[in-house]
Amino acid sequence: MAGPITRVFDLLRYNLAQFPKEDFINGKIAGKWVSYSTRQFCETVDALSQGLISLGVGKGARVAVMSHNRPEWNIADFAITQLGAYQVPLYPTLAEHDIEFILTNAEVTVIFVADEALYRKVMPVCEKVNASIKIFTFNKVKDAEYWETLMELGKQSVADLEAYRSAVKPDDILTLIYTSGTTGTPKGVMLTHDNLVKNFENSAVLLPEGIKKGLSFLPLSHIFERMVVYLYMYGNVSVYYAESMDTIVADIQDVKPNVFSTVPRLLEKVYEKIMERGKALTGIKRSLFFWSVGLAEKYEFGSGWWYKMQLGIARKLVFKKWQEALGGEIVVIISGGAALNPRLARIFWGADMPVFEGYGLTETSPVIAVNHFGNTMFGTVGPPIAGVEVRIAEDGEVLVRGHDVMKGYYGRDDLTAETIDAEGWFHTGDIGEMLNGRFLKITDRKKEIFKTAGGKYVAPQTLENKFKETPLVEQVMVLGENRKFPAALIVPNFAALKNWAAKKGISYTTDQDMVDNEQVLAKFEQIMKDSCKDFGRWEQVKRFVLLHKLWSINGGELTPKLSLKRKVILEKNKDLIEKIYRDAEDYHAPEHES
């Protein structure tokens, strides 16, 4: 029997003793599924640990992993951390100056990279920072050291792995995760074994009995997906990695998962595609489709027998096909990283695909609160998990204390002291409230709330989420600090815009042309008015600009978890923004707005 899980790598012996399986962890590489049994996985981890020992890696050493999701990511993770070394995940999309900063700041000595492209990206940076950094590749790359050669070296080692494991304590650092650095240089978040163990143990309420397969496609470099994968291992769920974001639909059909974690934007895209198909239906089929959607929009827990009977019919005739689009065997969908539209949550619940929205930060390992069966309230991120306290400060900021709070920022005691107060409360920077005394609702980022020239506060995220309820809006950023009124930068959903234009008899040329088209602008003017109608007059967006190019991680406008880098977007579009307000200089706010 395996002992208690007090360090993350204890998960391996726990799995080997409790529920060994042939498909412990699986990856799709170059179109083919590669599976590791529990035993194979554990043996590979140990061989790689021995190889790392032969390079001088031990407790307190720093080893980086830069790769897309694949089993080797996890093998390297466990091989590093069971030696007491710090695992340093690097997003494959990181800019070279960020890679340079992290390798220097963390004093990395070994780095694993996925393939030739990442090897070519990292090699010159390593030579600049420290030529003695060892680079190993998961794919065979000409002139590069292959990770399996390190394992072969490890197999010749006689080092006592148990001695290394025993020296690792629950409060020791497991990982150094560098935040995306939307302002200034990245900060290294120090998370311990205990942080993660307690987080996945207390997030296990998410997974009901009977869940056997989990599909993973969000980046493991982010603590959200990494913790979810640990949670799957803890809950006897086999892990399957999608090959890429482009292959998700095919991979879902292959795997037929019972669970996956996602960001709201992906669910919005799934919904939009389904709605497009629904609009193409005719006659009784179309009527039945929209009757079903209307029914799901009204989903409430504890509804009466008449509603349940109607919903049962809708599920059998319409929503069964929705379920089949996601593999047909979904039990739970976990949503995080951004606010989930409550209407969308109701529709998915109505369609018998429950979505559990949660909330957390890198600094909180990450889960602070999460909805789960018997404890769900739409429009909230659920109750705090066991062992985590949440308090709302006088200014509305969400404060957190408990086992999930980080050890601090690496080498930055000043920043740690600014963020974690003398009583141990971590200041999240988010604004929220507690509903019914137990459900946490996040309303905005403290730093993102701005004040207009009239002295009124505006929470941009709430407005942005309303805009994104419209299928024609792909991305939006509301701005207006120290201005007379809020304005918006909008990137249309060009696929949806193309369909709309065809129905209206508008000739579609290029995306660039369409954002200047008068009929398109008139449509977005209406979208703006409809989206803002329930907000206070001072909050309402009065002007907008349509942009023809999507914001992206590579373009620098989005963080790796797809949050807006507002300062970057403001800087890149400063001329357009100035024009919005210059053209509106004749606009005078009504007295009650100022």
C-alpha cells in the first residue's frame, strides 16, 4: 500500500498501488496515440531522475521544461521534483527576452524542450545567459542531445533515489512559475508540494464517481491545467492530451472524454457553431431547436416536474446531438481563466453537460473557489474549497488565506510583503462579493477598473462580457480612463460576419474592408447600444472602433491564459483611441453623468 500523499510525486506510488492501468497517460504525437502504463510511466520517471542526478541535479537545483502538452512534460516534471529540484515551466510562446530573464533569474542549469523549433529558439538564449546550460529535446533533433540518452545514462546510475525523495518535505518548493509580466519583468511564484497536494485533494469535489477519461489541451505551463492533471491522477482518471488546438474536435471524437477543462471562449465557440447550424434548419426542426435552447436558458436547480419533463424531451431530441459533438460521454466540464457567461452556463447545464466554473490565480495554486454538484450558483465561481478562507476587503478586493497561498515571489521579498499582509491574507487584485454568505462572485480586476473624467468608476470586464454575448464579437476591450465617456476596441468574429454579410446581400471582400463598411458599422452600433442598455449612463460605451486583426499571444496583446494585456493594446492603438475622442470633442456628458 502507498503511504499518504504529502508531496506531489507521491501520486505515482499511490497510482501504482491503488489503480495501475495501461492508459495512465496518453499523447497524440504526429497523428498517433502514444500510451504509457502506470508502471512504464513510473519506471521512465525514475530513469530520468537518475540521469539528472548524473548531471549534478539535486535538491534546490532549477530545471526548466518548454513544451506543448505531451506525456514527456509530465515525466520530466516528476523526474525533476522527486529530486527536490524546482521545476520551471516555460510557455512555448514566450518572447526571447522573457526566456533570458527567467533562465537568468531562476539560475536554470538544465532545460527540456519539445522539438527542433523550440530548440532553435532556446539555444542562442542559453549561450547568451550561460553556455553550460544543458538542453535536451523530446523529439530527435540533429546536433541536439536527446532526452532518452539522459535516461540511458540514468540506467547506469546507482544513486539512491529513495534518499532524494525522503529529503523532500511538504513545505519545499515544487515549482517556480513566472507570471506573464503584463507590467514590468516576470515574477517567479514559489509554490510548494503542500500547496498543490492540498489544492488537488480539496478540488476533488469536482469529480463525481465514474469519470475515467480526461482530455487535456490547455497549457501545462499554466498552474490551472497542471493542477487539473494532478487531480486526474489523484482521482483515477486517465489523461489524454490533444495533439493541438486545431485537432481538438477529432481528438474529442477519438477519446470520448468524461471530463475536460477549458476557458470560456472555447465553450462560446462551440455554442456559436451549434447555433449557426440551428439557424440553418427549417420548419419543425428549427422550431424544436430554438424551443430547446429557450428551455435551457431558463435552467434552474430544483425546477418543477413540468419543466423537467419538457427538458427531458429537449435532451432526447436536440441536446443529444450537442453531446455527441463533444464525444457523447461528458459528465463534467471545468471552466476557468476568465468569467463564464451565466446564460451559457445554464444552456450547457440544460443540455446535460454541466459546466463547473472556478476561480484562482497562479499565486493560489490555483483554486480558491469552484462550483460542483450540489454547490453551484450561476454567475458565481462557487464556494471556497476546504481549507481556504475568503474575505472581502472594504474596497471590495477579494482576500484569501489558507493552504493554497504561495510561499512568495522568488527573490522579491518586497513584492511578497506588498501582496501577502501581516495576517497572511493574500490580496488577489480582484473585486468581488459573497452571495448567500458562501458563493463568491468576481466582478472585475481592481487594477482594471477605471475612473472617467466625470469621476465615475467603470468595471470594463462586465461590459466586455456583455458585448461577447453577441456572436459577431470575437474580442473587445473597453477603455476610458480620465476620458469623458467609455469607448471600445472591437475585433469582429470574421467567420460569423461573413455569414451575416451573405444573408444581408453585402459583398465580402477582405476583413480590412469590412471593418470600414457602413452597413457593418451600423450593425455594430446597434450591438453597442444593445450591450450597454442595462448599464448606468456613465458606464455606457459611446464610441467604438473595429479592428481587422485578432489579438494574440504571439502578437503580444494576450497573456498565455488569453487575458488582455491592456497596456499593450492601448499603446498599439493609441492613435485610433485619440481619434475616437478627438472626433467626439463635441460630445458633452449629461449633468447626471459627470
